[in-house]
Amino acid sequence: MRTGVGVLVAAIVLIAARAQAAEPVRLELKPNAKGVEATFILPDPVTRFALEEPVEDVRGDTWRLQTPGVVLANGVVSRADGGAFSTFSILVTPDSQPRDRRYPALTAIGGGWQIYGPYFKAAEGVVEGRIVSPKGWATAPAGAGDRIVLDGYVYAGPAGDITAGPATFVAGPETPAIMRDAVAKAASQAAAYYAKRLSVELGGKPTVMIALVPTFNPGWQGDTTAGPVASLRFFGPQAGQMDAGDADRAVGFVNHEFFHFWNSRTFRSRDGAGEAWLHEGMAEYAALLAAREAGAMSEAEVGEALAGRLTGCANTLKAKGLATDPPRRGGGVYDCGVLVQWIADLRVRRTSNGSRDVFDLWRTLFADAGRSGGQYDSAGFLALAGLSDGDADEPLRLLMQPGAPDRWSRLTSAMEAMGAKIAPTRSGEAERRTLVMHVLDQVCKGVRGYYGGDPKALKLDTGERCGALNGDPSIDAVAGHDIMTDVHAAFDAAGPLCAAQGELVLSLKGKAVGSVACKAPMPARPMAWTVERWR
Ligand SMILES: [Zn+2]
């Protein structure tokens, strides 16, 4: 036994010593007109070279091996003839489409590129990246000389696209001034506000990048990486024609993503996937408070936003418990997450006579997390938020456990007892979603949905999966009623038509787009509320 252990220890020391002595892989990123050519130079010849993240969908899409005889599959580079190699080059061009919960590898900004560094890391050993760029280019976040850090997004492009400030800001000349200004201001304000309210300064200076991608379907996407970097990407041919509404949405995004620098990067949720409502909910709720603090939203606008979250959560969660059957993706994560934070905020304000709010709760949660490896969880949060198992009408308990349909009226009553003013109403957005998804359910096999970027019409996502509605048509009316301006009438008209197994006609600007035989009764009308006072 003793000998065995001794040998094992010696072996580990030997491996550790060898790993330390191993020379790094050198990576040269050379931008060209199409994208970025990535050349890997290995210290020794190998027969296979594995990349750290196996993102086959991203690499299979736009990564092309430039070295004859060398292939890339499932994140592994090898020679087709099985032989050894010590260098290879890959031309990486911009991702051809946005992907859910996946970082894009390469996105154009101005005359340069936003690169997602971790896709270039090796499964074993260190990769040292450097950029081989034209004169006048710079990187953000800045590395030492031409070195780039591969831990998150890095921008390489003309130095004029990078602006220094309390947050470093990257945008090309294609980004309208209204957007540049709104985002730059929000980034500075959010960083200062969160640092003050949480009593925690960020480890590094944040960087914000803005990209326009006119070739994608309308919409937008954003995410954060180490660095800390926030990336905002606006899609569609109209992406460059931004108005004040787009700027406001971008401010909300910046406020949301910046909170993740604290609750997902400085501290971490112990079960980020299972309890996504916890970190996403506070990022979104903190964004509302930050916008209110900066004067970017009025009291009424915050109330409107919270009404939308309450409505969204009620219609997603229905009778399920947030603790027992939590949503793991989609709107329910955010809607129910915000509702939890709002309830906690009401309680903190109530019990402190208005001298404290939910940020004080998170400051305590983070301080506790700092003593246990930087992690926090819903148990710790709910204990601080006053979750009570004794009282059947305690609002957090009503939300966490499965409940009868009347739980939602009991929940809003309990919130009113804590100072809010909430009234039932009808929701255009929720009824539009229920109606259109019901129509699609009648004819689609597989993925279905719609894009909501255009205020005048919905573009359906039907592909070749929805029979009469194939080909992603746009619609603005169902059953003879405009679903953008008069959706309640459309919803009410569809009920009797579906009950009688009749036809639902879809149209655009008065012209029929398709007709769907409704075989199933319409779902119940979605619940909805307005919020007159939220604190
Ligand atoms: Zn988020």
C-alpha cells in the first residue's frame, strides 16, 4: 500500500513538472477582408489537437481549414492520413446566424472584429494569442503589446473604434450616434451605481461592444464574458436605423448585463442552470432600479415593466412551483425571476420603513458568498428575503410551491398588503402570443415561433415545418382582426371559430397569407395585470 502511494505521488509530481515545462501553443490571429485567419503553431508535432470547447455548430458553420490534408471535426484537428503536424491555419468568417445560448465566434464591428477567445483555447495546455494586425489597429480589452487574452470577447480593429472612459467602448462608424451616446452613458452610470449599492468594486474595467448584423433576421442579442466585456448585437436590415426606443432598450440591456459582472462573474450562482431565475431575475430587476435612478424610466414605466413580468410569470408558471419545477430557458426565467426580486424588494422596503431596498439584501448575500468561495444560492437568498413556510399566503411561498389557480390573486393581494397596487386587466402581448402559437400548433411539426421586431407585422418562423404557413410569412391579422393594434378582438373571434373547428384566416395588409383549420379549442385567456404602484 505504502509503496503504491509513494509511486503515485512521484508520478503526479513528474506530470506536474512536465506540464509546467511544456511550451505554450502560439496562436496568430491575422485579420483579412473576410474574417480572421487563425494559425496555430505547436511546440511539438502531434497527431491530434483538441480545442477546449466542442462547439460543432459554430465551427461546422464558418470555420474552414486552410492547411492541405488537415481536417477539423468535433473540436479535434488531425491529418486525414493520420500523420503528425505542428502547424495549421483556420479561416474563421462571421457566424451565419445567431444561436441561442451560444457565443458567436466572430462578429464584424466597424472595420474590425469581435472575437470570442475561448473557442481558440486548447483542451490541454496553454495557448498564447497575438494579433497580427494592420498599422493603426488596437485591441480591447487591451493586452500587453500585440498579445490578446483569450478568456472572453476581444475586439481587434481600427483604434478609432475604441473609446476610453469609465467603461471602454467599442463601436464602428455604422452605429448611430444616438445609440453610441445612450450606451456609453448607461455603461458609466450602471457601473458606478452597482459598485456603490453593493459596496464591491469590479476587478477590471468593463468594456462594451456594439455590433450591427444586417444579414440576420430582425432582433437582437447580448451577452457578457470575462474581461469583463458586454456585447450588444442588433440584427436585421433596419438595424442601422435606430430611434430613441431602440436606445432605451439598449440602456436596459446594458443595465442588465452590467449587473452580471457582479452576480455572475465576481460572485456566482451555485446552480446557475437550475436556478437561472435567481441571477437573471436580479440582473433584470437591478436594471429597472438603475434606469429609475438615472431618470431613464419613470415610476409608471417601471410599474408597466413589472406588470409585464407578473403577467408573463403567471402565464408561464401557471400551477407549477418555481422551486419544484423552475423554467430553465425562455421568458419564464426572467419574468418569474423579476417577480421574486420585486416581492423581496417590497418586503425589505416595508420592514426598513423605506430606508433599505433589495440591493441591501444582495450586498449581504454577496458578503456571505465571499466567505464561501464566492457562491450564493436560492436558499440563502430566500432566507434573507423572508420566505416563510408557516404562512400559506406568504407571497414567496405561493410562488415557490405548486399551487391552485387562485394562487395568483392571493399573491397579488399579499403584494398589495406590502404596499403595491395591482389590478387585473388584459394583455395584448400575452394574448398575441397565445393566439399565434395556437395557430402554429395546428399546422407545425417541430420548431415554431415568430419574430417580434416590427411593430406593424409579425414574421412567422415556420421554415418547411408548418404546411400552409411554410416560408416564414409576415402577418398582421388573424380572423379578420389586426393582431398588432386590436389583438383582443382577434383573440375573442378565434375562440368560437376554434370551438366550431372552423378556419382561421391569416392576412397581411388585407391580403390573405394562409388559412388554418383550427382543430383544438383556444387556450384560456392569459392572465394579466396593471401596476399602479410598485413600491
Ligand atoms: Zn442575463
